[in-house]
Amino acid sequence: MASSDNRRSRSGRYSGLASDTPTSAKVSWEEVEPGAVALAVRVATELGDALMFSRTRDGGALLITILSGDERIKLYGSTAGEVEAHLAGIAATKE
């Protein structure tokens, strides 16, 4: 459910993560720090969750989808910095 500032609300262990609606800037997974991806994958999978990595149809943003129980949480990043901030948030998640 989107709020008035275009941030999606979260529940559960990922409730602190928020993602703005993506813009049309071009960003590539090549620009994202591999260590940040690896750490987020390790933490999420240790919690029993899964991560999916993709990009938006128009190529304007990268997308991280967290699969946690029945929840699907989508985090968009239009820059490598935004994506790395989302990955850091995932890595900092506690059960």
C-alpha cells in the first residue's frame, strides 16, 4: 500500500525498509558492490528468506524482491547508492 510520499509500508522483520517509486535513470547491477549483495544474501537466507534481483521493465531502476513467508517486499533503486542502501538494510535485519 503506497502512502502519500510514494513509500510503501512494510510489516514484519523488514518493516524499516522503504522504497521510493523508481525514476527513469539507468543503472546497472555492474555498478553495485558485490560484497553488499553477498552479505544481504547471507543474512536473508540465514533468516529463511529469499532475495530476487531484477530490473524494471523500462530499465530505469534495479529491483530487489524479498520473499519472506507470505510477504513480497519490493525495493527499487535508481542509483547504485540507493541499491546498496537497501542491501545494507537487509544485511542489518534481525529476526
